[in-house]
Amino acid sequence: MLISEVPAFREYWYPIGYSGDIADEPTPFKIFGEEYVAWRGGSGAVHAARDECPHRHARLSQGWLADGCLTCPYHGWKFGEDGHCVEIPAADPELPIPPRAHVDKILAAERYGLVWVCVGMPRAGIPDLVEADDPGYTLIHEMMDVWTASAPRIVDNALDVSHVAWVHRNSVGSSANPRLEAGPVERDGQTFRFSVTLISQVNEQQKRNTGITADTTRRTTHAELVQPLVFRGRMVYEENGLEHVLYKTCTPIDDEHTLFCQFIARNDDPPPEKWDSITAVDRQVQAEDRALLENVNPNFPVEISTELHTKADRMTLEYRRILAELAAEAPGVAPDSAWAKPFRRDPVRDAPVPSGATSDGDA
Ligand code: FES
Ligand SMILES: [Fe+2]
């Protein structure tokens, strides 16, 4: 299953950049393989629309903002915040502006310091992330990068707890302690939760970040699939009660590229001078995941028998069931047999692409 085969994915909100990225000029971004433009109107609100002028199809992102309006670079038509054209410079001002002269807007809004869009009719709101809204926690933006990996593969990895001891053996994982203590998977509609405890390695930087002095510690993650492409993981360090809550969102740029965004909430009120060090550890962990996931087939299985599953895989098995339900809503999802064979990246075809979204990387 590829993202483009399942229209249900289009009915959720996804971040396309930081609020500060959408400022003084129209900004292009790509989602679901389609080109859009985001801009900030005269009221200060963010807007987004197809990156194409209704007049002669120029790219609106090559234009500019004037008098609070999105201005097309070709013939200077101006579009107001509701998307309708308010001025055609070459036309007789006495004549009415044709009602069809409007840009093709999509939903856009801001929350948690991010600009979110929804290209379809949303079946859910921008996710409510409890700690991110709680003044008792500190919200820190850690990363927003384009990965050459499919969005479901990245979320699947976040829900996959038995990889930590191996993929992260050089950072927070402990390959000497691969066993997990995991509770039941509690399904609720198309979301689920579970808790898992593992032994985590604590390197010198993590000792400074967490206040933990031992070389290993017991860490419990209360994890939740919030939406099909949004993960929340409240990591609690048993030794001192520190909570490090991870939020991961995956914006599908296309079937094989994802704008991966991660931000955290901490309950220890870390001073700003410590944020870089906290972020550095999470960036290393994500770089370890990324190196692996960029070499995994972007197709995602929707048939349970395609892969092998063990008891330790029951969280990611539940994720497969949920995505299979979304896929079942659509006709035309190719059977796993159409693609489930050894996958190798083509170094030419899959050369790194420049960011298709608004951010060029770091928070
Ligand atoms: S193409 Fe945009 S104003 Fe003509
Ligand atoms: Fe990981």
C-alpha cells in the first residue's frame, strides 16, 4: 500500500512548517505529491492553496504579498484571505471580478508553533497533545526534516519497541538488554495505547540531560497512536520521575518522501541553554532510525500474512490492522504480492531531493 492509494490519509491535518516559516512571502510546499502555497494574510492568519493561479496557471509561490493579498507574479492579480480575487490590474475597475477568479484554498491553521494543513474534509481535528498544551511542561521543537521514507514506515518504527536495543545501541539502546516488559495493546477506534518498560543506556550527555547517574536506567514509555501518522510517547524515567514526551508527525510529501517533525514536552523545566543538548540526543536517535528506514520499501503491507510477527510485535501488528482498515475504504490498493519482494534503493533514482516543504531542517 502506498500513501497515494489510500484517500483516507488526505482527511487528517499535517504540519508543513514552523509558524515562523510562513511570514513575509508566499511559501511553496508539497503534500500528497501536489504543489501548494502557504501565506500569511493581512489579519495575520495563515492560508494555503493550490500553487496555481486560476488565470494562466502561474505559480503563486513565485509571487509576493501586497496589501495583505497574495499577488500573482504573472499579471498581478491579487487574492484576499478568503481566496477570492480582489483586483485585476489590467481590467476596467468598473467591471465586476468574475466569481471563478479565486485560488483553490485548503484548510490551514496554527497550533504548537506549527502550521498545519488538511487537503480534504477532515475526519479529525489537529491532534490534542495533552502535555504540549500544559504550562507545567516545556515545549521544545527538535527537528523538521525531509526523509526518503514513507510516512507509515516512520510511524511504524516509532511504535516498534524491540528495535531500540539494536538500532540505538550506540545511543540510548542497550543490546545487552533486548527484552521488554510490555502491557496490553488497548485499541480505541483507530487509535491505540500501550506501555512498555526497557533498560536504556545512559551516556554522559544523557546523564547531564536527565540527571541520572547510573549507566543504565529503567525507562517506561506510555505510547499512543494518536492519528494514523501521529505518534505520542510519554517516556518516564523511573529513577527520578523525569518525563520526556515525544511527538512525531509524518507529513506525506509523496509516496516516498516524508516531512518528519518531532517536538517534545519536558516536565523538568529545562533552561534554554540545555535545549540543544537534549535535542542533540534525540537527533542522534532519529538519525539512526532514518538511516535504516530510508532503505526500507515505502510500500506498507496490508495483509497480515505478508510478514512474520512475534509477541513483541503486537503494537506494530495493531498498526497494520488500522492501516488495512483505511486501505479497505479505497478500491485499487495493490495486493502485497504486487510489491512484496526484496527492495533495494536505486542510488540514481533515489538521490536526495531538496526539501519539498517549507523548512530546510533544524528547529
Ligand atoms: S496567471 Fe496569475 S494573474 Fe495571470
Ligand atoms: Fe528508533
